[in-house]
Amino acid sequence: MTDNQAFLARLKASQPVVWINSRQKPSDQALRDCHADLGLGFEDVIKACDNWQALAPLLAKIFPQLEATGGRIDSPLLPVPQLQKALGQKAKGQENEQIGHYLLKADHALPVAGSVKARGGIYEVCMHAWSLATELGLMSAKDDPITLADEAIRQHFSNYVIAVGSTGNLGLSVGLAARALGFKAVVHMSSDAKAWKVKRLEDNGVEVIQHDADYGKAVGAARIAAAPDPNIYFVDDECSQLLFFGYSAAAVSLKKQLADQGRVVSQDHPLFLYLPCGIGGAPGGVAFGVKYLFGDHAHCFFVEPVEAPCALVQLMSGLEKPVTVYDFGLTNKTEADGMAVAEVSHFVAKVMEPMLSGVITAKDEDLLRFVALAHDHEGLKLEPSAAAGLGCPQALFESQEGQAYLAKHGLSDNLGNAHHIIWATGGSLVPQEQFERFLEKGRAFLD
Ligand SMILES: *Cc1c(COP(=O)(O)O)cnc(C)c1O
């Protein structure tokens, strides 16, 4: 068997793999091409940061939980030494000091939505509301967006619908934001959606349509239902640039957090990011911003469940035609509902092709084990999707593919100063009872 055949056999047998992107280019070239081919650049990230800032007073007004931060939606960057140690003990005597430092980006604790989706869904809903109100002549372009909270405008918005398809978390973020601004909201949920997410939406006056089908089909149904009606605005997770750039603003705040913590990023202090991937918008947006800010010193990896590696199979196969995980005999069934997506966004795949370092996959039992370890050693409340990155540094260092990547980038011998950012994408709103079940399952996989 060649290496490639062995890799494919592992992938198809639902075994964890490290896939390295052979089409990755040097950052400046990748970003130049992206600008030339797709018209996307760092100015779009900056524009998103400016918009977030302009929206902050509105957000503080419509979401009481944001009053304390003046409407800023961000999460801390946390060292997790106890968790790092606990994970290291599983690693055949490998010393963590040689690996570098694990940092957890705590988006599981993001206010309002309790997941990374707060960065995308809330942004797109507010930006849509802003342009709709301007278009309808309800406010002028010069007015502060806080005007959107005026009762007269809310009354107007009650004639309009915002719709979305979701495995759960995007529905929460879009649904709650839409309702907070006075819109009607309709969320089409895939069969993966957890019952508590449905209930929370219904309790907030969101109409939930549950499909006995996967995420792609739920999105398709939502798109078709929205198409004939000009009063329905459809948040299209499969190709939305608003979502993508809403997420991308996180890179700018990450850079500031690293600097504030005195963490240098350089060839001797490389930055690794492990970004859980579903449709690709959240990890893609963050990675896009990060590549602009840190260039070749940043190594962005997506993380996916072994049964739903949609970005991996698409990028590996080339972008000529759409590819799904079903084409590889995989089921798309996983406890990581945020990542239960069979076909990646083609928009995101195109942007990521020249800049993503690779994709690392993880088994559900490891995700659950990581949920338990993160709770028991650092008191964190993560959902399985959010814990996915915790095994990635070791997967990278211990696999043949990962070692070849490190050698190629001159990193084999100087990882002691590496920063490994594990993007924890959701979990703080998981009901305690459900969380206990994750813990119980996860602990059963501990030694
Ligand atoms: C949505 C989500 C992801 C993945 O984001 P995509 O934009 O779908 O790629 C990862 N983890 C959690 C918890 C999520 O809700």
C-alpha cells in the first residue's frame, strides 16, 4: 500500500487522520491570489471590526447581558496548564514542554448565544436590520444604529421574517438576535439539533421547523421556503460573506489578546490554531483574518469528526466538483452537532484552499473524553464540538504527516515556544442535565 492508499483506508474506516494541504501557498501569495480571484481582502476584516464597534451600543441595549461590556462580544484567551498536563499524560510520556503552550479561546462562553455563532449570526442579523431600515427610509445612513431599537422601527420589523437552516447553534444566534430586534424568526433544524436548543428558541418566540434530514437538506428547505417571499431574509450559512467576516473580526481581537499577554508570534514562536469546522464559515473567517495578521507564522488547521470531515474530503479532492462525506462511505453522524455537516461551503473551500495548513480529525469518544478532562481539570463547560481541538497538537506531533509538515516549515526542533490555540466553540448554555450526560460518557473513556 502506498502512503496515500493507507491514508484513504484510515479515513474511510473512520480512523483519526492528519491531512496536510499540499496546495497551501506562502501567505502573501495566497492572500494576493484571494484578493485577485475573489475580491476579498483585509479591508473586509477591518470593515467588520468597524461595524461591530458601531453596533455595540445597540447590542448593549437589546441584550441586557451585554451591558457590562458596552455591547462588545468577545471571549478570553485562557492558559489551561492543568488540562494540558492531563492531556499530556495520555501521550506516551511525551513532555508538553517540547510542544509549547496550549491556550483556549473561550468562545463557549460568548454571551447571548453561548457559541462562536454569536460572532456570525448576530452580526448578519444586525447588519441586515441596519440596511433594511435604511432602505425603507426608517433611518438615514448618518443615524446611529442604536436607532434600530426604536419602537417604531421594531414595529416595522415585525412584518419581516429572518430565516436560517441550522444544526442548532446558528439557529440560536440568528433566532435570538432577530427576535431581539422585533423580527419574526424561522429556524429550520436538521435532525442533529438537540432538543434543548429547539425549546430555547420556541421559548423566545422563534418558529422552529424540524426536518428529519441532515444539515444540507434543512438549509435547502429553508432556502426554498424563503425564495418566493421578498419579506423573508435568508441567512445562508453555505455562502454568506456577512457571516464569514463577522467571524473574521475575532482575529483582530486575538492579536491584541496575545500582545496584551506578552506572547510573541514569530518563526521561533509559531502560532497554531485548531478550529472546529462544520460548514466552514466560522473557522474559515477566523483563519482568513489570522493569515493576514500573522502570515506564515500562523498555521491554521480545521478539526472535524471522523464521520463528518467535509472540508477534508473537499479540499483533498480538489474544488472542481462538490464532494460529500457520504461519497467516502462515512455517516455524518456525530455527538458534535455543531460539526455534523456532510458538504463544506464551496465559498469557504475556495478561500481556504491556498492558506489552510490542513485538517485533523477526531473520534467522538475523544471529543467526549476531552469534554470531561476540560471540566475536571479547568472547570470548563464545553460541548463536544468545542473540545475537538484538544487532541490536535499531539496528533500533529505524533503523526508521520504532521512531522513532515513541521519539518517542511523548519519547526521540528523549536516548538517549546509554540502557541497552540484551541478554539472552544460552544457549550456554556448546554443545560446541566445534558452536560452531565456528556461528562458521564466522557469519563467512561478515561483510563
Ligand atoms: C457552528 C459550530 C462550529 C463550526 O462552525 P461552521 O461555521 O459551521 O464551520 C463548531 N463548533 C460549534 C459548537 C458550532 O456551533
